[in-house]
Amino acid sequence: MFNLTNLVQKAQQLIEPTLSIAGPTSSERDRRPSKATLFRHQFRLPESQSPLQEITAELTLSPHHTTRGTPGDVTSPEKERGQGNHYVGKLHLSEQYLCFSTQGSSFLNSASLSSSSSFTGQTHGAGPAGNGFTLPLCAIRRVERLHSQSYMFALAITTWNGLADSKSKNAVPSGQKLTVQLAGSRIQCERFCDGLKKGLREGVREVENLRAVVMQCYSEYLLSEDGDDKSHGDGGKKTREHPDTGLGMVFKYPGNARKLRDATKIRLWREYLRENGRSATLIRQPTFHKLIRVGLPNRLRGEIWELTSGAFFLRLQNPKLYTETLAKYSGRESLAIDEIEKDLNRSLPEYPGFQSEEGIGRLRRVLTAYSWTNADVGYCQAMNIVVAALLMYVRPWLTLILSNTSRYQSETQAFFLLSILCDRLLPGYYSTTMYGTLLDQRVFESLVEKTMPILWDHLVKYDVQLSVVSLPWFLSLYINSMPLIFAFRVLDVFFLEGPKVLFQIGLAILRINGEELLDATDDGTFISVLKSYFARLDESAHPKSENPKLRAVTRFQELMVVAFKEFAGITQNTISEQRAKHKDLVLANIESFAKRTSIRNLGPESKRLSVNDLSFLYDRFFATVYAREQRALIMQQEADRKAKAGKAKATEIVTGFAGSSVEQGRVGLGPSDTQMDYDGFREFLAGIAKWAVTDSPSPPPESNGTQSPHSYFGGSTRTRPPMSQWGSGPEPADHDFMKRLFRRWDTDMTDALTLQNVVTGFAQVKGTKDIMSNISYFFELYDDDGDGRVDREGILRISEALLFLSRRGLGDTASPSPSLTDLHAGSPERGNRDEQFLSSVSAFIRRCFEYADPDHPSNQGNRDVDEVKDDLDNFAIGADDEDDLIDFGSEPNTPVANSPSQSKHHTKTPLSPVTSTTNPLTPTQSNSSDKDRHLKAKEANLALDPNKPLHITLPTFRMVILADEILEQFFEIGFSASFKLADAPLPSSASSSSNLTTFSNAGKQVAANAAVGMAGVVGGAGAGVVPPGKGLRGMLDNIVSDGMRVAAEVRRRMDEAQKEMDREAKSGQGRERDEDDEEEERGEVGAKDADLLEGAETADVDTRSGSTPDLLGAPQEGTEVKTTRNRSASDASRRVLEFER
Amino acid sequence: MADSGASQPKPSSSVKLVLLGEAAVGKSSLVMRFVNNDFQENKEPTIGAAFLTQKCNLPTRTIKFEIWDTAGQERFASLAPMYYRNAQAALVVYDITKPSSLTKAQHWVAELQRQASPGIVIALVGNKYDLASPSGGDNAEDADAAPAAEGENPEEEDSADARRVPTKTAKAYADEESLLFFETSAKTGMNVAEVFTAIANAIPETSLKGPRGVGGQTNLNRQEDARVNLTGGRAEGPKEGCAC
């Protein structure tokens, strides 16, 4: 069963991170990410945050020697005005954060899209760009309003900077001060301040939480040292323990620390952090971006990654998620875990840390925890490499400071970084279909085409596929392409500036190697050129240069310069646009591949169905499942919206969710084990078998009420929300038979069907041509306890099912072939053959009871109840048959077309006029046969004494079936043919009963007056209602009378049609169609009157066969039908003969 | 590489070969053994695909294999068409200690037969022969006989024989689909070279003159030149990064 909430969450996960991968819908509006999403991406905030308030403001920071001296700062021209640094920008308030950015983007609902998405900084909205801060409200210690002359409102904010220190020493935390002047009307400012106050009050609770998280940051340790201690902490036997800064601390960081000038970097960072706050209270000034571009020092790397990527805020929000996840799933198995185990020893294996149990253990726990929190992604190769790389730097503090944290918590940081990576920075990269990866490859190719047309032409000319080279770059973030030290430099920038960095680096690589790549004429050479380039990244870019400074520039530095200068034009927006452009094609490719593969892998059972059928089933299956998912989602949203109408959330739903909800439901997006519940199964069947379409679509809510006693089927469908849960398709019926089929196919007992279940199920039904196995299949469906017996109840249910299945007419194939007709037309013992299906069914019941074995008289207690129930069922059967009549009547698309009854099947409008005429118990035209019927019924009833429990066994059942040719044919072909797969038109597309076209054509000549007559018949036909007391007899009576009714009508119309035909009297063609007529006719002929009618009927056949005109214009499937029917019929007759012998 | 001596101007042509199979069956190790005659116990999983080349000398000609070693994890399967495109040969690898990997291999064979270039030479390779019991390892007959006890036998954990896929089963399947069939050990090197030689021999002469083979020889030489240049550094003709 679908877990709806889970689904909605999933949808949001899927939608929210994909700032750029918007829905596949064409509407431009739908492709827009919501304002809230943009806001969260801009400041890398958790999903729980939304923009509440914003105001233009100027930030003033007290002057420091490092930041003041920064030359060439473009983004803050107001700097140096007055004291300290001034930045003009926007101040944003969310539930738990106060953010400032020098970029003027606005996330108000009233703001235009361009103003909230036109980013100018380095990150272009994909990360904390520009200068400013992202302060958790709990990190603010105090806000004061200043008296200011030039501004109406000025706030002095004191933060909890150095919070951790304050506890260990009892000094007052150093706490930096910032001044923010708000520029706006008084009302605006006050509103903002009110919001801030409220948020701060809430935030107070979080302070201890913050302290715990901050305590473990390396920056705290770094700054707690004496400022002069340049030996970055190794000598520090101080009051605090050195926080664990990743495996590198024990197993050494890659690269030569001296060459990387690690000590210098640490010194610069220490200065920067001292002046601009650390961890939660860090303020971004221009130096910050520069320090990141030159590469982070080893020990700070983890912390800064965490901060810039936003993983820090996730951890702050839910510090225990990691441990809890591990604890919750401890000992559980999954496919992902198996896959993870395979790769644990294969992740950066040359690094000593991953030759140790400690390193492997960390890797295992982080990957496992993630696979549980995001089961849709699970585990994808390449994640192991990325996580292994993260773990070198990311702190898992071995020596625990906090007593209440368990040992496992150590990898929390890596865990949240991984979450941010997979969910936000690299959407869809590691999903089961890897559509994100493939999409970005397409995007990369198109960027190459745009920026390096000559190289692109070369690639096209020599048929070199770029993605075979570039795919691993993106998937493993260059970690296994470049030497580690350089890959980490890329990561430093990537975490701050977002996914566009990967593209910029990739383009720069191609640009730098352009000359040589133009000489490469195949994939292999292409790859080796780049391989050797990566191997020499540390060499000088200009080894021959005279200028020693130029000579000192390494190839990697050159790469960074080219990437960020020459390709500065590649922004997050560029990438979003390209993604949107290529998305559909990429998904379509994946889907066709997935379809091909999954059809091929359906197992041996599936071979019994044709490839077309399988393909059809596949499409139909997923179409149904996804359509339902989507409808559920939309309905859910509607409900949500109603629930909290008017609130800010509502607009979010409108702008963001509703639009992108269409995102759900594509195979390409990677759900691997989609399942269909029972309702889904009904809908699925309704598109395949016409009997599965309900007769009484449930009325729209307005006209609800006790409309008609007609609603056996309709009544059982649930009361619906405004939108039909069936979408635009036909509303499916709900019948015991369908339930049984569902249960039967649900071999795993999961209460849901997979594609495999459905295909296997169909293979059993349709794949076999063996009547015996079909019969036993049917029997088993009704053998509830599997003891090989079906009791009285079961027998009635079977007959009910047979009627249910046949109420729209049977497949064409159910009628005997002409040759057979000729053969046996005269033979008296074949008289039964002419009986119509209904009469066959009642005969079936009669025979069943005749041949049934008596039961032990033990379980009789609930007979009466059963009978009442039967009556109800019985009633439904009556209703079905009326529908048949309506069908016949409404089929002609001549004047009759507007007959009210037609709407019943072809549209979904409620059918009050018809139903009202249908129900009264007016006498039928078949009055004359009534007596006969009652006689027969009584006779049958002798066997129905409820005091004699009985059952039939499979052999009996088989015998009874085989005794009746109509039934035999039904089991031979009719049943399986009633499922229309690939090769047959869908009932929904054509008329709902294609096999009745004969009648519709016949009806053409009969024209309007027939239809009028029809209405009368329909009116009189509702004879099905029986007072409860009459029990089984009533049931049988109904069956019989229904048969009579149909027969009478059919006969009347046949005669008219016959007259027409005779008049036209073309000869020879379309015989099989004609046979259909006869078959139908014979079929409908009065149940127990068969004997009376027999003579006339056969005579009729004789006169007509061979000389009937083609009324149909020879539909092409005619011949096909003919042959199968031929075979089956002769088969059938043989069996019957055997049986009778 | 060994004897591409100029004295022996045998016709040389490149063949694109792709390796497919479930994760961790030893695809990369096979290639590693073939190309470098080396074996690494814990090899990093392949991301996307790895590319390597190796020559194979036949009496009449030299075949240069361009080997695409693909990632094995299920979700990478959708990338595979990118790699087997235009391939003339394929190595479908399974692990003789894991029956499921043979099933996966069969899926790959089916995929190749339908989607890859027609006439592709497919070899089915059961790797990790070194894990099969030594008693069964003497010759093929034994290997056939031993697993008569059948693969799915969880209780036969006594011996060191981790084999779960009987040679017979796989061989029968290979015959049915007319695939080349080998059991190999990348660890010991058993049969590895043989697989590639057999493939080289099975490549029809005509397909070497196919689309990829056009001017294969001159092409090759040019590439070799390029590579020499490469090692010499970019000094020769770097016109500062304006490839376009």
C-alpha cells in the first residue's frame, strides 16, 4: 500500500533540492522553484525555514586590520565610510535564522521572480553568496535598539560568539557586535523587529544545543589557544582536548603540509575567525571567499565545508538524527547494506586510514545511516569514494567531550554533509536511475558546444562521446580523477559556490587541453590525454617562462584561474536553464532503457505473453500507478490548502509544490519497486477489460443521495473528494471477482502488486491456451480454503462472476466458427450450443447442484445470512443485464446517439433518467415465457435446499463446464480474450463493447424507432428485484428472467435486422461477423426456452449462413478472429464429445 | 607493446571491447591482470567506466584492445549503452561463487544481443576460479563433476569450495547462446590471456575493416605520435589555451 505521507515527503525531497530540475510539464510557470526554495538555497538553510520578513539594511562591522585592508572589493563600495566596514544589502528573517546578504534578492511573495532569482555573486543563489551572515537566532545573545541620527532604526546585535569558551573558562564570551541599520518605513521596521523578537524568544531554548554543537568545532579550539602559538595546536596540552578533525589527524592528511602552506593558511584563518566570528556566528567578508579559493587548511576544512554547505544548520537542527538512525536500524539488512559492504574495502584503499578498522567502521556507519534516511537513493557506488574523502577531514571526534553523546555520533558531520550533497547539491546524481548524472552530462555537453564550438565539432566528427570522459568527474566530484589534494581544492569551492563549480572546472580542463584534444580521434586517446594532464597538475604551467613568478604557477592554479575567470559566465542560472531544456529527453531515454530491461527481466513466465503485450502491460501498469500517485498528491495538497488557507504556507503550496508536484511519477526519476494497491488494480483492469468498468459511476457529490437501488457496484466505491480519484479514465467496478484475482496475483501477500505480479498473473490467464488449466485456475480462485472444494456459496459466486464477466458481452472468440456451425447445425445433441451465455450460467448452477457432493451437515448455521446476501448480489446481476440491453440499444451512433442510456457508458454523467425507468418491476415482453421460467427455476431449486450443504470438486466443476459449450468456449478463449492488451483497441478508446458492433450495425438499419422501443424494454426489464424471502429461487429466477428479457429483445431486433439484410442481400463476405450475430442471438435467446426455440433458430441459421451481407465493411481482425474461433470451437466440440462418451 | 617491432609489420587493428557484469565480480581485476599482469585485492569500484588498452599478438595480425571496463552496480546499468556502443567484443563476467551474478550476466547477454552492434563477439567468463576447491580445480572434467551436488547448497560449507555455479550450467548456457566460455581467475591469472586471445581470434576479419577499423593503422600511428608528444610536455606547440 502506498504510504501517502511518505510519498509526499518524497515528492518534496525530490522537488525541493532540484532548484533547476523542475517538472516535466510544459508550463513555464511550473518550472519555477518557489520563493522559499530560492531563499533556502541562497542561505543553505534547512527545509523547515521560509522567508518571513525582509528589509533593506546596512551592516556595519567594527574595523579590523585584516578585513579593512582588502583591496579591490567590488561588492561593497560603501566600505570605509565612517568607521568599520559597511555593507548594504537585505536582511532576511526566517523562523530560526537571521540572514544578511549584500545581494539584493528579495523573497517576498510580492517580489518578482527575477528579483528573487537574479543573483550576482559567485554562487548565484546556490549558496551563501556575497558578504553577510547566516545567524541562527539562538546564536544571538542580545539585540539593542540604538539611538541613531541618520537612520530611523539601528539594532546592535551581540552574538554568542565564543560560546564554548564561556563555559570552560568563566570569562564572559568575547561575543562580537554588529550594527544593523534598517532602512524602511517605521511600520516596516517595527514589524521586522516584532518578528525578530518572537524568533529570539523561541531561540533561547536552543542555546544549549548550539553550545553542544559549537563545542566540537575546531575553530573554537583554534581560538582558545594563545594567539602566538603558531604550531597549530599540536603542543596544546591545554584545558581542552584537540577536537578530532577527521581521519587525517591520525593517518595524516594527503599532500605535503609544508608545500600546501598549511601553517600560513591556519594563521590567516585564525585571524579571520577571531575578528569575524566562528562557526555559527561567522560573518562573510570578501576575505572569506578569497581564503576559500586558495584552499582550506587541513584541520579547518571539515568545519568550513560544513558551514558553507549548510550541513552545519542541518546538524544544529537535528543533532541526534545520525545516532538515532543507526540505533533504530541496528542489525537490519538491506540491499544497500550489501552493496556498501562490498565496497568498504575498496574506498580510497591506498589511504592508510581506510586500511584500519576505525576508518572502515566510520565509512560503514555513515553510508549505512544515509541509506536508511534516504531509502530511495540507498547506496550508489561513488558515494563511498566521496564519503571516504570527506572523512579524512570531517570531524568525527574520537575523544568525546560530551558525556551524553555516544561514540557513533562521531561521524555526524560527514553524514550531514553527505545528505546535503545528495539531496541538494547533486540532485538525482545517486538515484537509482542516476538521472541527475545523465542530465548534467547533457548539460555539460551543451555547454562545451556553446563555449568551445571547434572542439565540439571535432568530437562530433570523430564520434567521441564526451560523457565517457566527464561522467566520473561529476559523479565522484573529481576525487578519483585528480590527485586528492587538488580534488579537495575543488571541493572547497564547490561546497561554497554550488554545482556550477563542477561545470566550470570541467570546461576549463577541456579548454586547457584543447590543442591536444583536437588531435585525438577516439575515446581512448581522449581519455589518455586527460589522464596525463591530471597526473601533472602539480607541475609548472609555464616551465619555460623567463619570469620566475610565472614559472611558479602550477597547472592546477592555471586550471582554477581559467575555471573561475574565463568561465565566470557559467552561473547557476545557466545550468538551471540547460537542465530544464534537456530534462525530458534524458528522462525519456532512461525510461525506454528501463522499460526494455525490466521487460526482459520479468522471468520465464513472461515469455508466455507477446512482447507487445508486455510493453503494453508495462506502460499501463506504470501509467496507472503514477497517475494515482499524482492524483493522491494533488488531492492531498488540496486538502492541505483548505486546512491552512490564508496562511503563508498556502502560497508556498501554490507557487512551489502544486506546480512541481507533476514532478512525481516518472520511471526515469528512479522508483524501483513501485506497487499497485487494490484500487490501483481496479483502475488498471478498467483500462484493459471492459467488464472491469463500473456500470454505475458514482454520482458527483451534489446529486448524492439514495439515488437508485442500482448501486451495488457504485455504492461500494468510496465517497470521493471533489476530484475523481479515477482521473479521467472510466471508473472501475468493484467486484468480488476482481478482489479474488487481486489476491491470487498478490503472491507475496503484500497487499500490493508489482509489475512482476501482474505479468505473471496475466501469463497465467492469457498465456495459456489450455482450457483445463483455465478451468482449474478459475476454480482455485473460488476455492477459498484450498481444500479442493467449492461450496454452495462458492458456486453462486462463480456464476455471479461469470455473469459479471460477460455482462458487456464476451470476446468475439466466444462464438463458434462458421464451419462448426455448419457442421453441427443440424445435430440434435448439439442443441445446447445454441443456448445463450446466461442460460448457460443458470444451467451451470443447476448442474453444479445436481452433481454436487453432499457435505457434512455441520456448517449450516449461516445459510440464511448467505441467502440474504445472495439476494443482494442477485440484484446486481439483474442490473448488469439491463446494461447489456442499454448497450445494444445505444450502440448505433445514428439518431439514437443521444439516447440517455448511452451516456451511461460513454460519459460519466449520472444516469438518473435511465435508472429511474430501469428499476420498476414492470412486466416484460417476455411474459409468455415467465411460466416456463418459473417451472425451471423450481426444478432447479429442488437441488437448492439450504438444509443440504454441498460442495463441488474440481472434476465436477470441469465436467459441468465442459458440458456446456458456451461456457467451454468462455474458458477456452473468452475469458483471456476479455483482457485487451496491446493488439486490441482499448475499451476506453473505442466503444465500450467492441464485440457488439454487429448489433450496432444491425441497429443502424433499425434506426430510431428501435431505440424508442428499446427504452420501453429497458424500462420493463428491471425485473431483478426479489423480495428477500424468496432466497435462492429468486436468484435463479432473476438469472433466467434476465436471459429471457435479453433474448426477447435480441430476437426482435435480429428479426428486423434480418429483414434489412435480406433486402440488401449481398453475398459471401463478412461471414464471421454474421456468425457473431447469430451467436449473440442464440446467446441471448431465452434461458429455458431453448428447446422451444431450437428448431426455428437452427433453421434461421441455415437460411442465413453463407448468404449474409457484410454490414461491417469487413474489419481486418475478422480473419484472425475466425481462425482462432475455428480452432477453439472444434477443440471444444471434441472435448464435449469425449466427455459425453 | 611487447613486440610491436618495426621489423614485423603485421596488420594491426583496434577492437573495442566492453566488460559487463554484476558489481564486484572482478571485471576490473581481469582487465588489470590482462593489461598490467597485476592483481590488487581491494580494487576501487569503477565509477562510470575505466578505459585501458592492450595489444594482443596473433600469428597473422595484431589486435589492439580498447577496453571499456564498466561499473557493475545495478543503477549504473542505464549508462552501459554509452559504453557498449560500437563495441566489437564484450566480456560478460560473473562470479562462480554467486549464482545471482550469472543471472545478471544472462541479462547482459540478452541486452547485448538485442541492442549492441550486430555481430558483436560475446564471451561469458566465470571469474574467481581460485575460490573453487582445489580438488575440483584440476581439470574441467572434475569441475563438471564436483558441482553435481549443485550450487544452491548452503550446507556444504565444510570444504574450501565456494563454487556455487557449476561449470556445466554456465557452459550449457554459453553453448545455447553461442558465446565463448571461460572460467578464469584474475588472482592467479588462469585463463585470462586465453580469453582475450580467443576473442581476438573470433573477431571476423571483415569487422576489422568496419567503421572503427577504417584507416585503423594510420590512425594508430598518429595516436602513438600524439602520445609521444604528450610525454614531452606541452612545450612543442602550446598556443595558450585557444582550442576554439
